[in-house]
Amino acid sequence: MSWTGDTVDVRFHGHEVRESSRRPRGDDGFGMKLRVVLGVVVLVASVVLCLPPPVHAVPVPGTGCTLFPKNNIWNTRVDGLPVDPKSDVWLRTMEAGTTNLHPDFGPPDYGLPFDVVTNRHKTVWISFLYSNESDHVHYPLGAKTPIEGGSDHHALIVNESTCTLYELYDVNWNGGKPTAGSGAVWDLSSNALRPDGWTSADAAGLPILPGLVRYDEVLDGHIRHAIRFTTELTRDTHLWPARHDAGSTEQSYPPMGARFRLKTDFDLSSFTPKARVILRAMQRYGLILADNGVNWFFQGTVDDRWRNRLLDQLKSVPAAAFEAVDESACMVTSDSGRADCP
């Protein structure tokens, strides 16, 4: 606020309100000042209402860490981006016309577990099958570290002392001489990607934990990040922010890193509030193709609070209600996950 001569100039976010200081005889100035204050209040309210929703970094439960900076592509909305020209072709090869969504998690212990440790946790050296594309550091792995069931045997570990994420594929404790298919480490305060061409604990060379659906987010009423999912057939190329591919030369198959969103006109009114939280995230942040697997399976964390009623609702969503998104304009540099979408 500034006072200039016979006028009061009020400037707020580029808006200006001018109020003359001249007043009728007998006016002590209070009326003019009150009108200025009320004008500012109205202006502030109108500006606030017009502001876009705040962008938040996604927290790691039980820690002071976040899953990458708030401007990371995982945490970026894509509901305003254009449809990818290859959307229809990719959907056909992914059998979207005859397939529904499928949550790849559920009660009591189906899904991907993760562990939170501190610098006090003992670390070990791991022997890797894909050694040339793994990060060779000591990992905070132990005999009690939770490991995913099934065939992939992922281990996801956050060191809350350093906000570092460790992820392992096909890990085996092996009596204290652990082995794994591959291992990747991320600084959660950084947007840095893996070297181009390197795998991670998944085929796309991406982190897993930032793309998982968590029950605490559903209870909070907001999921503010993209969701990891799989499809059976992929092409032997990858799109930013993916760094690795594992597929065929068939050009009709989607590449690793392809992003899909639930169409904005898909009606959510018949779904329960918890299901709507997940589906709204799919409309706003979408799905990122991160690994080969069953078509349209999306991943979440192990949590005994999941209920089949919720999951069954999600299974009713047709994959044909999705479309591929062109997020190429969001890339700032190819070696960074930082996003700046138009």
C-alpha cells in the first residue's frame, strides 16, 4: 500500500485500487479509510479465489522427508496437457477396450511394503545380477526388512536421517550375504534421474515408492502424484522421465514412461468417497507406465486397512476411459525430473 498526494494507491498482485483523499465537509477521513480497507479485503478475496490450487511435495509417512521436490514430474498435474497422438494406437495394444483397471494390492498383505530406517541401521554390500546398471553402495538391508511377495521380491527402504530412497529388485537376504537383480538409490530432495539407459528396481528405470497408492493418502482425501502401473507389451524405447526400456520393436506398443490419465468426463458420482480420491488422482496426475506385467494393474502399498469393497469398485473402471498424455513440453532438461508444464 502506498500514499501519493491526494490519492491512496493500493496495489496487490498487479491490481490497483485508487481512492481519492478529498472528502465532504465534516468527514473526518474515517469513511474514506474504511472504504479503502473494505476494497482491499474484497480484492484480496477475489484474487485468492482465482489462484490455482497449492502444489505440495508428497510426504513420506512417519518421516520429515518428501518424495522428491514439489515440481518433480511425479508430483505434477497433467489434466491440462494435450492428448498424445498415439493414444488410440497404444490403447488398442493394451487391450483397453476389453480390460478394466485392477488394483495390484489389497488386504491383508498384498502389495508393496516399504521400510523406514535411520543412520543407526546396519548396512550391507549387495551382489547384483545387473551390476553395470546398479548403484554400488551399502544398503540398509537386514533380515527383517520387508520384501514383496510374488516373483519380483522388491525391497523399498527410506533412510529418514538422510532422506535417501533405496530400492532393490529380486532381493534375497541369503543368510547375510544378500543378492539382488538390481539396486537403485535416490536423493529424495533432488530431481536427478538415473543415467539414461540404466534400469532401476523396475524396467523403466524409475523409482517405485513415489508411484504407489497409500491408504494414508486416501484417508487424507488427496493423492498428489502419478500412480505406477504395468502393461504386458512395451516398445524398446522410453519416454522422459523413464530411463530404460524392455520391449519389442513393434511400434504400436507403448514405451516405458508413457503417461495416461482418466478422462475428465468420466462420471465419479457412483463411487464411494475413498474410491473417488484414487480416481480423481488418475484424472489429475494420471498413471505412469513403469514395468511389464498384467495390463492395467496399478500398484499400492501393503496396508491391512484396504477393503475389498473399495478395490472392487476400482475394478469396475474400464481402461477405455483413459487416454495417453503428451507431457514432453513439461521437460526442463532430459536428465532431470523437474517439470515446468505450459
